[in-house]
Amino acid sequence: MDQSNSLFDDQKLQFSCELVRALAHPLRLRMISLIDSNDSLCVHDIFAALQLEQSVTSQHLRILRNVGLVQTQRRGKFIYYMLNYPRLEATHSLKRLA
């Protein structure tokens, strides 16, 4: 099959898998919900609110950042996390494939 006519190319399929994997974890969904209800939060705010270790929080935020579900902004010595709403809305198109 010609790759250019395919619904999915390997790169898009790999990214979609990573995106679904990022959304499939209950803790990451809690983080998304927490950030959504606060507009933006730093790592300290997130791990304190969810009663997690800082390293665990950072690892999960890295996964969300790598797939573009969260964005970062440096404010002084702190990094704040905000949701990337256009990317989150784009995930709704994945439901059509199920």
C-alpha cells in the first residue's frame, strides 16, 4: 500500500499511541484536571495537592509535556504547567477511530 494514501503513516501512528498512553493513566488524568481547575500550577503545587513525591510528579508531567498536552512557562525560578487546550481538543478525533 502506498504510504502517502494511507490513513496513518508510521510516525503519526506512533505519536497517537504515545498520546493515548499518556491519557490512559489515572494519575495523569488527575493532573490534567487539577491544572484545568487552576489555569497553571508549578510542580510543587501539583505534588502537594495530589500528595505525591516530587520525582513522580515530574516524571508524569514530562510524559504529558512530550505529547504536547501541557505547556510550560518559566516565572522566575519556577516552571508553571498549563494545559494545551487545542491539543486536548484534537484528542477527541481519536474517538472516531474506535
